[in-house]
Amino acid sequence: MQAIKLWQELQTEWGCGIVYIRGGSYRLAFNAESQMEMSARIEQEQAAGLDVAWLGPAETRDHLPFIREDVSILGSSYCASDGTANPLLTMRHLARLAAECGVRIKTQEAVVSLKIKEDLIKSVVTTKAEYQSKTVINTAGPWAASLLEPFGLHLPIQKKLSKILITESVPPLFQGFVSFDNGYLRQAADGNFHLGIKSTPAITDEKSVSLEDFNLISCYLVPLFPFLAELNIMRAFSGITGWTPDSLPVIDKAPGLENLYVAAGYSAHGFCLGPLVGKLLAQWIVEGKKPLDLEPLAWERFTSD
Ligand SMILES: Cc1cc2nc3c(=O)[nH]c(=O)nc-3n(C[C@H](O)[C@H](O)[C@H](O)COP(=O)(O)OP(=O)(O)OC[C@H]3O[C@@H](n4cnc5c(N)ncnc54)[C@H](O)[C@@H]3O)c2cc1C
């Protein structure tokens, strides 16, 4: 909920044209197991104050009339405050805001090792230089764990591959994000539909999207949303995400290293959570006290039996 508030601030107070739209999100239940799992989650989320509700079959169809008529649907979990934003514009705006605060962003320069003395990181060695630093934050996403392995630190992050197809642009149909057990779709502000399926384990860092992927994604989505059969696919993209065993990120200091922070393992929710995590981490580093919000994301949950 704090992340949602921050996205609103980014859009309005910071003047970022990030196309943040609160169109709500729907998670469809096609079987009793999904329905039960969603009901339990709704209870938890409502208790935490989230604006989420269960919609029955008729109400779900009222909201989403484009679901194929003869598909039997049990209902959906609906969160009105969920939203989407344009990631490319967001990154550009955040980089601009950071630069205004004096941050220098270096690209095409990989970190190859960290130099440690006693319980402190002394410097970061890259392919181009060596940087001394009082504080280091490892935000290398799915690759964060490999930078820590040389010190015997095991961060349990599994790499997964997500692929998305993008259709031609069509007039607005709806603003929300719709997902189900095997996939999801949303219509971007410029009219293109983004179509995806559940991510799969990534054995390598290879990210190409094949004709087979096109067929697979279409096979999951077109039978549920028949209007998609009429749309041309214009392009596709893919990316590697880092997953922890409980699908929550690790936002913590690395065990035994006083000045090394880690923020990784967002389990495909890092775009939403990233700005808030950045804010909380900055608060922790500047004030020297861990914000309470970060306690459940401690590394320790994977080290203690
Ligand atoms: C197709 C797709 C759809 C998604 N949809 C959503 C969504 O709807 N909502 C949501 O919240 N999230 C979504 N995500 C997930 C989101 O993109 C990630 O959770 C988020 O990008 C994680 O941010 P990060 O900075 O931790 O890692 P990353 O974005 O992976 O960034 C890590 C960076 O570290 C760099 N790096 C790695 N190793 C080194 C090194 N040795 N030296 C220097 N740099 C290094 C990498 O090149 C990379 O730039 C999606 C992801 C994909 C792929």
C-alpha cells in the first residue's frame, strides 16, 4: 500500500509522465482450488487494509465482458487500487531525478568482485575501475547471488524467464490487469495488448522469444479472450527475474558484512516495489536504523531452520 502511495506521488508531485493508471487488477478463478486460495488471500489483504474484494461470476463478467461466454468462471479477486505504469518512461524519469540529486549512473561496466577487509567491503572492482565506498548496495537482480557466493554467502535466488507478446494497437477496451493461473493480459495506454504466461525456470541467461513461445502464449490466452484472435502480434520481449523460496525479496544487510546491503529476489514484483524499497533503504542507511517495514524481508528467514 505504501508502494501504491509512492507511485501516485511519482505521477503527481514529482511531475513524472510515467503513465501511471490505476485500472485495478483481476485474478480469475476457474476452479475451486484457485477460489479457495484467493479467498484466503483476500482475507489477509483486507485485514492489512487493501481495497480488495471477491467478485462472483456475474459481476466478473460485468467488469470483463470480453471473457469467452461458454467458459465456466467461478469469480475473481479484484483490487481496485492496483495500477500499471510505463517502465521505460519510469526508468528515464527516475534516472533524471537521481541525476538532479547528484547521482552518477555508469553503464556498460560490470562489477567483477568485491574487496573485503574484516567485516567491511572496502571497494568494488568493475571491468573498468576500482571504487572505494563506505556503503555498497547489491541490486544485481537475478545475478545478485553470484556476487556473494565467493564469500560463502548463499542468497537463495532462482532465475526465471518471462516472455511477453505485444499486439497491434486497438481502441481502448479496458484499463485493468487480468491474470489467471497460467497467464495474464493488459492493455497499455497506447492501445497495445501485452500478453504473458507464467514464467519458467531459466537454465541460462538466453532470452530469445521463439515461434513456439508465440504459439504457447496464444494457446493459453486466445481460448479465454477470443477477441485476441483478431489482433496481430507486433513484437515480443522477455526478461530474467529472480525468485526467492517465499516469493518475497531479501532487503537486508549481508550476514557478517556491516556495509553491504542487498535488495534482490523481487519474484517478478520489483517494478512495483522498487521505488519504495529504494526509499526505505536510503532511510536505513542515512538514519542507521532499519525501518520496521523491512523486518519481514530479512535474509535471516532463509538461514535459520
Ligand atoms: C516480462 C516481465 C514482466 C514483468 N512484469 C512486472 C510487473 O507487472 N510488475 C512488477 O512489479 N514487476 C514485473 N516484472 C519484474 C521486474 O521487472 C523485476 O522484479 C525488477 O526489474 C527487479 O529489479 P532489480 O533492479 O532487482 O533487478 P533487474 O531489473 O534485473 O536489474 C538488475 C541489473 O543489475 C545488472 N547487473 C547484473 N549483474 C551485474 C554486475 N555484475 N555488475 C553490474 N551490473 C550487474 C543487470 O544488468 C541489471 O541491469 C516483470 C519482469 C519481466 C521480465
